[in-house]
Amino acid sequence: MTHSGVLSWIVLGLVAGTVAKVLLPGRDPGGLVGTVLIGIAGAFIGGWLSATFLDRPIANNVVDPGLWVAAIAGSLVLLIVYRLLFGHSRDRR
């Protein structure tokens, strides 16, 4: 992956994290920075899962709709898991 490829995945992750946050509103323990990092990780994980299990190669073309769906789905899954694991940490204090 080239530097522009990594940069495009980070931008894709930022957008995917924002879309995941819009689809799942509410307070997150990590705030905006945590949501952005979850979006970036979700984009990478979603792309990897799509390439591994759905036999869709990861294209360097960021306008591929399948890539966007995989990135947003990965971000949603990570955001849900993050909320399940750390969502009530503020209530315990």
C-alpha cells in the first residue's frame, strides 16, 4: 500500500466513523477522538473482512461502494462493541 493509499484509508475511516456516529447517536466514553479512531480501525477491519471472507479484493479506488459499505459496517460493529465494553464506565464512579 502506498502512502496515498494509507492516507485515503484514514480519510475513509474518518468518514466511516462519522457515519457510524450519526447512525448510532449517543454519548461515547471516548468522545470525538475515540469515535474517529474507531472509524479508522473499522475501515481497516471492514476492508480486511470484505477481502478475506467475501472475496472482494481491496481496491486502491476509494470510490468503490463496496469498500464504503465494508468500512461503515466495520465502524458500526466496533462502535457497538466499544459501547458494550466501556459504555457504562462513567456511571460506576
